[in-house]
Amino acid sequence: MTGLPAASRVRVIRLLRVREGTESDFVAAYHRVLERAARFPGHRGEQLCRSLDDPGQWLLTSEWESPEAIKGWRTDPDHEDLVKPMNACLHDDRWTAVFQVVGSHPS
């Protein structure tokens, strides 16, 4: 990718559909994942958002120092068991992508 910094942050975007009736289980499981992610090397922060137009649709974003950091998180031996309760609340129609951050503006 020409013109981009060699080592820039990455943002993971997940568009999720939570099964009706499991919303509080999903949020509780998310907080357990977040507790671990917040201590993981390279994790810079994240947000969980619920759609105002479609309450079954959720957006989860996380920011990482590098592609290597997110790869480390995803391949950590505890990762699969940690996210299993959260994923159990989701429908199969979900979308995930990793983006390189090429610009930002502080709030």
C-alpha cells in the first residue's frame, strides 16, 4: 500500500446480529472479553454500539497498535474459549474486517 505509514494502527470492525432475548448475556460476555483484551499487548481500545434503527444489530470496533497485535490476540490460546459465550448469542450473519488507520482526528 503506497503512501501509508509502515507501522500504523489497525481497526477491527464487526457488524453483528444478536439473537433476540440474549442481549444481556451478550453484553456480559462482551465485558468479560473486554477485560482480557484491555490487558493484551497492543490493544488500544474499543466500542460496542447498538443500532437505533435495528436493535438486533450491533457494531463492535477495536483498535490495535499493529496487524501483528490483532493477530496475536486472535491466535492466543485462550481466545477461542473466551469469545465462545459471546459468539453463542450471535446469528450467523455477521461481518468482520480489519482496516489500517490512515488518518484520525482527536475529539
